[in-house]
Amino acid sequence: DTAVSQTPKYLVTQMGNDKSIKCEQNLGHDTMYWYKQDSKKFLKIMFSYNNKELIINETVPNRFSPKSPDKAHLNLHINSLELGDSAVYFCASSPLRGGSSGANVLTFGAGSRLTVL
Amino acid sequence: AQSVTQLDSQVPVFEEAPVELRCNYSSSVSVYLFWYVQYPNQGLQLLLKYLSGSTLVKGINGFEAEFNKSQTSFHLRKPSVHISDTAEYFCAVSDLVSSYKLIFGSGTRLLVRP
């Protein structure tokens, strides 16, 4: 069983479309993340949810909207796609609970490569 | 705020040679440090982490890293690399206060040649 699974793995779409990427983790973790990896391999955090509550919301266009129906799922919806949205999007999870201390060890999914034409 | 610098974008080495991948960080508070590896077309996998205690930490696949607080460095080393070590390596940092947020360096591509 894959610990953190993302779908789809590849997504090719036209500018202006709306698309979603889904993420599920079966590790029992409390916290989930979305990271964006650009063409130069740079990884930047976008969002984080802890028990369905948004705890990190970096400077991301409001065309990006995360949704967490339960703590095992974190989906990413993108409206009005632009060329610059082309990237690999990684979902991750960690056991860190809100208010707890300790190192935050993330488990990553395999990534979803989005290509906007 | 923390930041991570990986000065080498690519490090080519021959098989069975030693390698060091450099990582320097900046933070005004105490930090946790990590190295992740990304094999082609895969997600990131934790190699090793420094939380506290011994400054030399050992990870998977024969890698180790040494935390140097005075030089704010966390360099990754392996005494003898294999072709299968070819991958992208990322150094990352989180602070003890807002440990949710993991900040990554720009990555170093290790290219092992036969």
C-alpha cells in the first residue's frame, strides 16, 4: 500500500481550465502539505492542514484552493490555469500534531506533473 | 525566518569515489536539519535528520552528515558512491518553534559516472 498517493500522476491541460489534484495518506498522520517544485527543482511550500484546519498558507494566488474533507485527504484545486502553474506538485504528510513539539518528518507522495499549454 | 543554501547545483563523481554535498543554513533560533533524496520521477525520501545530541548522524544507503553549529553547516557525505546514488539531494531546515514548516534548499544533483 502506498503511504501517500496522489492522482493524477500526469496532467496536461489548456490555459484557463480548472483542474484538481487529489492526495490521500494512510499513515494516520495529522498534518498534510502541498509543495510546488518548479522546473529548476526548487521546492516551495504552498499549504498545510492539521486535522482539517489550515495552518500554513504561503503567498499563493487565490486561484489555488486546498480542501481537506478529512485528515487523510488534502486536495488541491486550481482555477484559471496559467502557463506559470506548470510544475510538479507534491503532497506530503507528517505525524506532527498542532501544538506539539518535535521534528517534523515528512513523507512525500510521488508527485503530480502539471503541464499547462 | 530560516533559509538553506546548497551552493553546488551539480556534483559529478566517479563510482566508488567519496562525495560531499554542501549545505549551509541561516536561522536566528535552534533548528532541526534534514537531507532528502529524490530519485528520477519519484517523490522525496528522508535520508537522515539531525534533531539534537551527536553532531554526526548516519542515514540510509551509507550516507552521513555532520552538524556544525559554528559554521551553520550540515554537509552530507558518503565514502564510496554507487551508480544508484545518482539523484537530486535536498537539504532542509525547520525551527523548533514553527516546526510545521520545512524549508528546502535548491537541491544538488549528484551524478555518478562509471
